[in-house]
Amino acid sequence: MSDFVEEAGIEKNICYTLEVALEKSIVMEERAFRNLLNAFRIVKDRQAKAILRDAAKEELNHKHLIEAALFEGFDKNSDLMTEEIPSMNLDYIFQQKKVSSDADARECLAYAINMEKQAVKFYKALISGCEGAPMMELFKRLMADETRHLRILEDLYEKIFLTEN
């Protein structure tokens, strides 16, 4: 799994035009979706497939939201959540880079968590250069949604794999 920020050519402290930033976001969301879809196709474990499928659907939802913003523009009055949800930073436990065909639910959940961490990093890089710009709020919303999904995945990981016996 590669770094979405580097792949997209995002440089910190540079504020891209709304259209360019949205286009880069669409490419990032598409890459995340494709990575998860490819993992879904090779994994045999049923629970692992379900985790990857749900994570891929989230990425598609993000992509469609961003594509709609290209047509409809940025709406400052949208009631979408804008608060970042803190991560439990479970990615320090594992560094899941690829998924093999014999991957289990734990490995696929680790992979999905790392994909979400990459997306959060991507949006933080976009935000860093847009302080005060109108599109900053849109990217904060997208990042907040990524952190929400990241937290859901981390909570699931904790519930299933970090329980005390």
C-alpha cells in the first residue's frame, strides 16, 4: 500500500484551487476503493471479505460526495459533521501493507484501518495549506468522515481482537 499523499503529489502548506483539490481527492478515494476491491477479490475468508466490502463501500460514498461537490459546488451551510474523531492509534500494533489470499478477518481489518489512516493523512495535508480558504471546511468534513469510519474499524478491532479473556 502506498502513501496517498505522496502519490497525489500533495505538498503541505500549499492551498490548491477547489477544483484541483477535489480532483486529487477523487483520485485518492478511487485508489483506496481499488486497493480494498483488489483485496476483496483475493481473500477467501468470509468475514474478511465482509470487512473489505464494507470499507470499499465507504470509499465509494466519499468519492460520490466529492464528485457531487464538483458539480454542485461547496455548500458552507451543510449540516455534515465537521469534528475530527480521535483515533485509537491501533495501527502501531500492525503494519498491514498487503493482503494475501489466506488473510483472515484480523489482517483485513488491519488493512482497512491503515487505508483509513492514509485517507486521514491525505485530508490533513490538504487542510494544512488551506487555512481560512472556503474549501477548508469541505476537507474538514471529509476528514471527519474518514476519522469516523476509522474509529468504527478500530472499535471493531478492539471488540473482536483486543478483548481480555
